[in-house]
Amino acid sequence: MTLYIDWDSRFEIEEEYEWLLKYHEIKHYLFPYINKDSIILIVGCGNSSFSSSLYDDGYHNIINIDFSDIVIKKMKIKNKERSVMKWYTMDMSNLNFFDDNLFDIILDKSTM
């Protein structure tokens, strides 16, 4: 049986969804590995509030990627006041857009 999810259709109607755990449930595990200057890549960001919560805790060098252009456009609007955070429509299996060794940490909550 093949499982197929039409992500764009889902993101058209869904405002927010958290896969697995919310930021406040796991942030204490992250803090030993990152600092406020860390460059953070979040793959498969979707419409999660994880990035915005991380940003609001003072981690501003966040780059979010997702292959759904719809969700990226919506998240840019939703997070416009978090002006340093970046959003790109991109497939995580092809990160050639970024320089090698750019990121201090790459976070994936449930993309795989």
C-alpha cells in the first residue's frame, strides 16, 4: 500500500500542526548543543510553531526549508515580525544552495 499525502492541499487549509513533540517539551535537550549565535537549519519545517518558539527564545539565525511553496509563503507571512529568520522552498535532499559547513545544527522533528 502506498501512502500519499498531498501536502500543498493540507497546508492550504491547516494553520498549524506539531509532529511528535512541541518546542517546550524538548528545548532543554537542545540548549546544551546550541548557543544564541548558532546557525540553525530546520528541515521540513511545515507549519509548526517550533521555529518561532526557538526564535522567541533568542535563537535568531534560523533557516527553515520545506518543499511546499504554499507552507513557506504562509510561514513567511505568519512570522514577518521575526525578520532575521529565513524561509526557503527547498528539498532537504538537495542543499547545494548553501555553503558547506554553514550550519552549526540541523533539526528534523519528523521529516524522515
